[in-house]
Amino acid sequence: MTLPVLKIGDSVAKIPIIQGGMGVGISLSGLASAVAEEGGIGVIATAGIGMNEPDVYSNPLKANIRALRREIRKAREMTKGILGVNVMVALTDFADTVTTSIEEGIDIIFTGAGLSFNLPGYLKNLATTKLVPIVSSPRAARIICKKWLAKFDCLPDAFVVEGPMAGGHLGFKPEQLGDPDFALEKLVPEVIGAVKPFESKHQVDIPVIAAGGIYTGEDICKFLKMGAAAVQMGTRFVATHECDAHMAFKQAYIEAKEEDLMVIDSPLGLPGRALRNEFLEDVGRGKTKPFKCPYHCLTTCNYKETPYCIAFALISAKKGNLKHGFAFAGKNAYRVKGVVSVKDLIRSLLDEYELACA
């Protein structure tokens, strides 16, 4: 069975696979353009994107915006496929990041780490950028639909529903992560059901995209049969040649065992799934990592009380310095066995899908 296309408004992806946006610096123009070129949707993560700019400490806002424009333009030079950005609602430069992305003509904005009730207000004139919130419950999807209708007379172009097996920051309480009531298999039908009345009343399609722990073509088959329009995959794309992370970061995935996956208390105020290493072991033992706060990147980070700077830790990891940082990873990261090209990875996923759905 051939994979169906993914339609988000008038944007049509040849295959219903979205590469999850992975900050800090894990999915930039290199990975995003490679996925888009293969017919999926490639996503640039905006968090910490200006990490290599010379003025990132003195003027982080300008540094991030400059780097964002460059990464979008670089990706556009490498593909004519569909490109998106992932913007965390908790970012202090959320508004500037969204505005810049729209100005650069990005196809889709995915928003997570909070609910943005004002996102449609950034669309001006003839902007065609699609808006796709990431949610972790049917309640969140309903609230966004109601708020956007009341204030802007519009609805989201799609939803990503991210389950508790995802990597990075999770929209769940720690005790919910292993609870079957919050499993992605339960959440996907619930979110589809939550948006259906809005689709019917307003005569629109709001695709629901499944995310979090999806690893194989068989997984894709399962969630599409469940009614999802597509899947989002992050972890699976880390160990690719085109991924923008340092090889040491990718090697951490390859060497990981199942017991190395752990849930941490992030300075962001949310639980996060990461690969266990010495840095996180030190934090777990109560050893603080002294730092100044040069970035001021998160509105929810109380940097005076947190034991380490998450921006510095993630930037260090992206650059391969895992002694001073750590790698976020989905629950299936331990299944990664080697580095492949994006083209070969997608081909294997398609083969697995056809076999599972035959």
C-alpha cells in the first residue's frame, strides 16, 4: 500500500512524514532540506539558533534572528520541498521569531512548549504560512480552536499531538508518562474527535499528526489506520548524515542502551526525556553547574534557582561536548544502530510501511 500524501491547507507533501524540530541546533537547514527534498516536511528548530553568532552573548535576539533568516534561506537553496520551523511558545523571542519566519515565507510554523492563543495575529497581508500547534491533549486542541475562532475567526491548519514517548520537553506530568490513559494510541483518536466538530461546522480539514515514539514503517501504518493524517519523527532523523548535530551527539544515540533513557526535571519547568550521562548524573546528585545567564532565552526559566543553564548544556551537546551537556532523545533512541542518509532512512520506512499495511 502506497503512503498517502499529506495536505495542510494548499501545501501538499508527497509523503506524510514530518521531521520533528529538534533544538538546540540539531535540526537546521541541513536536515530540514534533506527531508523536504525526499517529499516529507523538513523542520528547522529555532531555539538557540544563533549559538554560533559572534554577538550571541551581547545581543542574543539579533543573533538568533540573523541566524534564523540564514538557515531558512540556506534550506530554500537546497530544496523546493515544504519547510517548517518549530518555535517554542516559552521563548522570550517568540514574537520576533514567528514574525521573521513569516517574513521569510516559511511554509509552516509548528508551536510547542506552551499554547499560543495569539499566533494568527502575526499573519499579515497575503502571508500563506500555515499554523500548526503541538498539543498533548484533546482539551488543549479544543481550547486553541475556540480561542482562535473567537479572536481571529480562524482555525489551526493542523495539529500535532505529541505523546509521552517523545524526546525533549514533554507536555505531561511525570506520573502520566507511563500511564496507559496518556498513551499516544489513546490520544490520537481523542484529538481527532475533539477537532471533528470544528471541521464539520466550518467546512475545513484539520489534519491530526501523531508524534512521540514513532520509529518504524509499521508504526506509521498503525497511526494512519487510526485516523492520523501523518506522523512526526524526531529521534529517527538524528542518526543521519544530514543531521546538523556533531557526530559525537549521534554516537551517543548509537551507543545508548534502553536503560540510558531517563526523564529529567528541566529548567523550563517541564519533564524532559534525555540520554543518561555524567553531566545529568552530577545534576541528579545535587551537584550544580555554576553559570551566568547570557541568553535569557526562556520565559519560564528561573535561572537563579536552576542547577544548570539548559541552553549552554544543549549547545555543548550539539557541538559534541557531552561532558558539559546532554542529548535529548525519544524513548526509542536505543534502537538506533548506525548513521544512514535521509534518503535511505525514508526508503526503509516506506518499505516497512508497505509490508505492514499489505
